[in-house]
Amino acid sequence: MRKLSVIAIFAAGLMLASCQQKKDKAPADNTQEATLTEQNDSTAEEDSIAENILTDFTMNDVKGNPVSVMDEVAKYKITIIDFWASWCGPCRAEMPNLVRLYAEQKDNGLGIIGVSLDNDQSNWENAIEKDGITWLQLSDLQGWENAAARMYNVNSIPHTIVVDANGTILAEGLRGEQLDAFIKENL
């Protein structure tokens, strides 16, 4: 019995390390559609990413309004693009850290843009409300087939990309204390 408990604790720890990796097939729920803008040529997208410049994309917010990510990024000194989902335990565990960091640093020029890998609008909205998320949230409700996640080869969540006002990628994959320290050092 004790051996089983140790195994269960170990398994739970592995689950918290990072959320479920990308699956080959995402559930079909095509209620919203993402649109890539300004970078219709995939070679141009690859060049932009290789140069550490954020490739603009447009995706719907919670109310269904299309939002250009670069338009939002330009409003802040530093923006965290947070890939997450309502069903992702590690994402939800990280959310209080982001809520605290945002509250502390938004007046200093920090912006956050959430990009959800959800398939279900109501689950997404409920998680936003329950976690007290007040920053911009975007999704195409395509799960792992999310256009932005595919563009940036996001294969596990939570995943962050930190950019400056010009869209220059400053860091990727930070969370917790590392993300906190990076933001405070660079704002």
C-alpha cells in the first residue's frame, strides 16, 4: 500500500511538470477561426521566427472580436504571451503567479496575452473567471491545432513567449520564479 502511494505521488509530480503534450489529433470543434496576417508565405514566417521577431497573428477574443497580437504588443514595454488551457492542471497552477505578477507590474508596462488551447468556449470562459484573469485572452478553439501554437511549435503547455514592444522575442518557456525575475529585471 505504501509503495502504491509513493508511485501515485511520483506520477502526480510528473503531471505537474508540464501539461499534456500535443496530440496527433485535436477534437473537432470549429466554432472560431484564427487568421494569420501579414505573413501569408510560410517562408516569411520561418524567417521572422528565426530572427527572433514575433510573427503577427489575428485571433478572436472571448467575445469573438478579432485582435492583432502585434497591435496589442505595441502597447506595452514587455508582453508575456501565455499559451495555456482550462483543462491543463499545470497551467491553472501557474495562473496565480501570473495574476500576481500582472497586478504588480501592469503599471510599469507589463502586458499579458493569453492564448488558450481550449476547444470549449464555456470551459475557457469559466477558467478565466475562476482564476481572476483580467488580461486579454485569445483562442480559435482548435485545441492543439491552435494556429498560434502551431506557428510557434508549442508542443506542451504552459508555455510563454516574452516580447518587447517591437515584437522582439526576449525569452521563451519561462514560468514561476524565473519568469518573475526576468520581467522585473527587464521592465
